[in-house]
Amino acid sequence: MSWHTTHDLDAFLTAASGFLRARPVENTVLITVAEGLRHRGLDAYGETPPLFGWWQDAGGTVAAAFLQTPPMPPLLTQGPPEALAELAGVWDGTGRALTGIRGERDTATAFADAWRARTGAAAELDKNLRLFRLGELAPPEPAPAGRARTAGTGDRELLVEWYEAFAAEIEELGLNADTFVDDRLSHGGVTVWEVDGTPVAMAGITRPLAGMVRVVAVYTPPGHRGRGYAAGVTAAVSGAARDAGVDEVLLFTDLANPTSNALYRRLGYLPVQDHVGLIYSPVGE
């Protein structure tokens, strides 16, 4: 039983892709981030190379994995307790600072406990997230004014501005809005809601992978909020994914935002599992 780590994305996907895709809902972020790196390059999140890892049991079966795209903390899959305990020692040996942990709640907590036992460092809660999957879509009634359309290159400047504002609001580190927007536009992955020809909201969507997509970066500028545009654009992008034959349409919400959680439930999204982001304070603070 052992962990294998590499900076080689192809090696990681060769070893761990079958494991990840066997549970595409739970592993949605690892799957889509790895695919994004394949399309956008390994420097999509910064100059420091990403690190990938997978754990094999005594029979050689992959049963856990992680990836890290600095400056983001490592993102863990669920896995056996012994794998998470071993990962603390493996991470200590990489020489990389551990700024935080992301993953399903029990998984992230188990690793944090192992890390604390090894180093004495205690993690603090940064974000409480909930993963949702679409059940039966229930578009808003009445529908908001306006209509949805797929964004094009002519929208790029506005979308970059919106993605930067969105990232600032959710305090997301490491998002290069230019490359993020270009990647989304390359596969028709941004929908805007417009009223009288003016864009008033957006919703992104990941590439279809392993039968699933994830709705991302739903954003309405402050001056257009409270008019149902987020509901309209989310329903539109969700329905388009379903019409395209995608099995699972997913999204995450921040549990600190009751408005968005209530909105997605009204649209037909059902909770799957809770995730957390844990952080470590820099040494000396």
C-alpha cells in the first residue's frame, strides 16, 4: 500500500483516471481541473508545477488520489483511513508548505487530524460547501425579463471583468480570468442572460466528462441583482446540458450564502455531500 506522486499529468491520468471516473459526481472537481490543465497548460494556475498523487492498496488498485495546483491547497478524494494517514507523511516529504486542504468534509478532517498528529499544526475552517446534483429541472416561474444566449468572443472583455469580480467575491486564489474565459469560450462554456441586448448575468459550465458537467461561476453584477437573472441563466445552462444528453449536472454552493442555496433547490438541485476548505495560518502568525 503506497502513494505515488508526480508532476506528470499524463502519468497521473493513466494511473488514476479509472478510479476518478468511476465516481464522477464525487470526483467532479479533480476530473475537471485535470482536464482543464490538459487544455490550458500546467501553468494555468501559476508558475509552480502542479503535484499529483494516487494511492494503491495491497492488490494494486487505486483507491485515493489528490492534486494540487499552487497556490491552491491540495484537493483530496475520499479514500481509506490508512491512505489519508500515510498522505500526511508523504506530503511532509515533498517540502511543499501546506496552506490548506480541500475535499469532502470527513476526508479533509481525517487528513487534517493526521497532519496535526505529525506536525502539531491545527487547521481552521475557511469554507463550508455543498455539492448538488440536478434532479428534475424547475425553471423559474415567472421567468425573468430577457433571454439566454451562448457567449462569444465579442463578450470576452466583459466576461474577464466579471470573472475577476466573481473571484474576488468568493476569495478564490489563483484564478487567471483571461485563461479561464478563453478556455470556457473555446467550448461554448459560458451562457449570458441579456435584457434588451445588454448582458446582465452569466453562468459557466465545464466540458462534459465522464457523463457529467458542473455549473460554475454564476455571477450577476451588483447593479442587476434581485431580478431573477441568476435563476434564469442557471436554469438555461442546466437545461441545455440536459438536452445535450449529460447524465449529471452538478454545482457547488457556499453554505454561508442562504440565497444561492435556496435558489438552486428551487431549480431542482438536490444535495449530495458536504465539502470543506480548511486553512493553516502562516508560521509566526
